[in-house]
Amino acid sequence: MTTIRISILLCVAALCFTGCRHGEHEKHEDTKFVVTSPVKKDTLVYNEYVCQIRSIQHIEVRALEKGYLQHIYVDEGQVVKKGTLMFQIMPMVYQAEMEKAEAEVKFAEIEYLNTKSLADSNIVSKNELALSQARLNKAKAELSLSQAHLGFTKIRAPFDGIMDRFHVRQGSLVDEGELLTTLSDNSKMWVYFNVPEAEYLDYATRAKSGKPLEVRLQMANSQLFEHTGVVETIEADFNNETGNIAFRATFPNPKGILRHGETGNIMMPVVLKDAVLIPQKATFEILDKKYVFVVDDKNVVKSREITIGTEVPHLYVVTKGLSENDKILVEGLRKVKNNDEIHYDFQGQKEIIAQLKQLHAE
């Protein structure tokens, strides 16, 4: 009797196991899996670097003479042209000094002419005439100096630019050299960014062609600046603490969108030869490592660890773990596990990426 019961239980267990396996098999048959193969091709990627944006000319405007600030002819944030009168320091003292110098020049001229007349008549010596000439030259030099001091009371824009905030107000007593404001020429912008040594060496190798490297600027709002820039200058020395070297790119700024002191990200293009590309959605992560499901010749899926070099929109560049002859699962990653047999439809990456771009646009 006991033997009969054991036999019945074994039959029931076998039927249940067969039913489960049959149900699982039917589930995989009913599920639509999508498989693709990595693509090997030359690919353009961008290395990003935090950058500082600077005006091509950014100067401090300071008082050249001491006195009361009599007039301010411009406003903060105003665009000024070269030669525009910006500030006027009260000129009365300097005007008086110039008039005094002019009078001394006239006196010295009269004295010189009288001495010359006497010298021509051999009444005074040539040395006396030379002394008179020297006094006249000294008076003219003092006049030139007083005219320069008077001119310094008018502060004009040295170039086309945009005004910053004022550090003094009208009526203030300013000292010689005191900061009044700053002036920025934003027609072009210098963008500075630091590049690691290894990437600098890659750039130096590519730069031998003589063609300047064009870069893009991602602004603080994550939008790309409409104009491209050109790398023009590299500093002479590496920073020993960081291992970086500073690059400078120049960007045109005709609409004045960029301002001195902004930040952003420089995007430097890098061409990867024969890069292996897969869709990002074909990967999954376990303990900070990337994996894909590889489909073998018997339609059995097996997980495989891969190494990601970089990423581009919707794609990963794989540096280790896959070849262009492999087949990887794209759809249904959560519905399978290692050693499951599946039925699938094969799609090329172009079709998959087109679908992803359409979904992203929607």
C-alpha cells in the first residue's frame, strides 16, 4: 500500500514539473523578444570639460587723478563706444595749474627772445642764451605735464564694451588709482578649460594636421551655444597638483549672449576608430557593473559583463566584452534569466535607434 502511494506522489510531482516547464516554455514562446548585434564603426564622441568664460578684454577703470567725481555720463550695463566720455573729475585745480604753466611758457619765451637779441649783438655770452633756452624748454615740459593732468580728469572708454556696476557715485571724493568700474569687450569670448595629460597627448597627436580644433560650448542652462569655437592657445606648463593643462578656445559672441564670468562645459570632439556600439537599453546593472544578455546559436541567453568606454545619445561604446558577431537581447531583459531558451525577432541597430529617437522626441 505504501509503495502504491509513493508511486502516485511521484507521478503527480512529475506532472506538475512538466506542467510548469511547459507553462514557462509557452510564456517564452508568447513573449516577443528583440535581438540585435553590436555595430563596429568610426564614431564621433565628445569629451566634456568644465570651463570658465572670460571677455576678450576685461579691464578695471580707475581714476587717474584725485578729486571730486563731478559727472557720470554712462550707466551700469550700458554698451559704450571707444572714446565715449564716462566720468569727469572736477577739473578746476588742474585747469588753474595749466593756465599757470601757459603763463610761465610765455614769460620764458619773452626772456629767451630778449637774450637771443643780446647774444646776437655779442652783449651776453652764448652760455646765457643756452640757459634761457633751457628755462623755456622746462616751462614747455611743465605745460605738457599740466595738460596731461587736466586730460586725466576726463575718463573715456578705451574700446567698445559694456559697463559693469559702479564702485563710486557722483560727488564722491576719489583718490588717484581708485576703482570706478570695469569694462568688458564681449565681441569675442575666451573660454578656459583644463585637460588631463593623457587627453592632451591625444589632442597633440591629432593637431599635427594643422587644422584648428573646433569645440562646442554647453551653457549653464544645458543648451548648446549657437556658434562653434576654436582652440587657439595651450598654456606652457602642466599643473603638478592636478596633472592638467589649460586650453583656451575663442568663441564669437555677436549677440552678446555670453558674459564675463559665466561657466559652462566645453565639448571637445574625439573620433573613435572601429568603436563597438550597442543600444543603452540593452544593458542592465549589477553592483555597479554593466551586463548584457548574449544569445548563442541555440537561442539560449547568457549574461555577460561588458566594459563601457563612453556614451553617445542612446548608445554605449563598448571597449571590452562584445564583438560585432555577437547577438544581444534588446527587449524583454526582465523576463528572462540565464540559460533560458527564447524565440526572437532580429532588428538592425539603425531601426532600433530610429525608434528611440522618435520616442524621445514625443
